[in-house]
Amino acid sequence: CLPANQERFANGKLVTVQFHPSAQVVMTAGHDRSVSLFQVKNFSLNPKIQSIYLESFPVYKAHFSVDGEQVIATGTHHSMFFVYDMMAGSIIPIPKVRGVEEKFLRNFELSPDGSFVLLIGTSGYLHLLSMKTKELISTMKVNGRCTASAFTPDSSKIYSYSKEGEVFIWDVRSRKCLHKFEDEGSLEGKCIAVSKNNQYVACGSSSGVVNLYTTDTCLRENSPKPVKAIMNLVTSATCVTFNPTTEILAVASRDTDEAVKLV
């Protein structure tokens, strides 16, 4: 296969590469302040559909909405974010969400049912927004600083991983904390993922260890034992993700080249 973005290579670091949920399209976004869409064709040219340029806005993260009609993009040093409406071809700035007092908004998660945006703020705050209106529904808070969060596949719960190595489980409807547990041996929490069949939770920490738990022990015990501790990474685990059939777990570190393991 040829490079997906060969018709427009980025002038800076790429932070997002994502396939569209239903079309043969791939998106790239990065520090050169742009979001680009390319059509993916078999072994032939991958024509650029379009690039949008966000003035003085190096992208921290960009993500397709669940229905594939929008792209949400946050910046590296901004309290605002952008929504790109692909149907209308318009860029909508969201300058200030009422009730959200954050200097920077970088990391976020979208619920699998397409209803919510979870903004991961500083000082442990988690802001739950309506995907439809982009308005604040509620704010939750973990002890310490939240580094990563993940929705369960049915969008009913949120797992939030703190820098201190604790995982908080929230009920999305009531916004109450259902349970919290300690990730075994974690010095600093980095990334978290819930499998598509809701069977497993993976927690990656700064030591490079990724702990795999069953969800029922996570909901029941304060210090659950991992089913498996994956020790293959020697630098900080910065990404964990399950494949759609929950047969493979990818663990990766951005701190060194080619540090990707499939378990």
C-alpha cells in the first residue's frame, strides 16, 4: 500500500491517524495546524478529499464522531476546541463551554453511543458534555490528576485513571462514583482501555507495565489481581487498545521507536 497521505504530507508531527467509521476515508491531523481527509483506494493513488487549516491551532487530538459526520479537534495550548461539520463543510469554533474553567483542553473521549464528549481537565476534573449541543451536563472529580479515561462499550460507565495509579468507575447516568481500585504496582497511570465485549480493562503505567483485569473484579475489589501483567515495554506505556473482537491487545510507547507489541 502507498502512504495514505501521500498527496499531502504534514509539515509537522502527526498526532492523529483515524479511519472513518463507515466510509473509505482516513484522517490525519497534527502540529502543522491542519486536519486532512484522504480517500483510501486499493493500491492506487489515495486522493486528498480536503484539508482544513486551523489558524494558530496546533492539533493535540482529532477524532471522528460516532456517526462520522463531524470531526472534533483540540489544541496543544488552548481552552477552546473546533468542530468540523463534514456535511456542511463548515468549521465551528467552540470558544468557551459554560461551566468549564480550564486553561487547556487537550484530551477527550467520545462515548460509543454518540451521546457524550468527556473532556479530561486538569486537577482531576472530568467534564461531561452533550455531543449534540456541546454544552456541559456535569463535572466529576478524581483524587489527584486524571491522565486517561475510557467509556464502557454500552456507554453506561466511565473508567478514569489517575496519575497516582487509582482507577475510578463512574455511572454516566447519575455521575456518581460506583467504585475505585488501585492498579497493582502503578507508579504513574498513563493509559486505559476497555475491551469491546466489556470483559477486560487494560491499564498502562509509566514503568511500561500493562495490567490486564477482568471487569467484574474491577467493579468488586479494591486491589484486584491482574489476569496478566504485560512487561514487554521498557519505556512508559502511552497507548493501549483492544481489537474489535477482543482477541488482541496492542500496547505501545511513544518514548522510543517501534515500541509496539501485540498481545
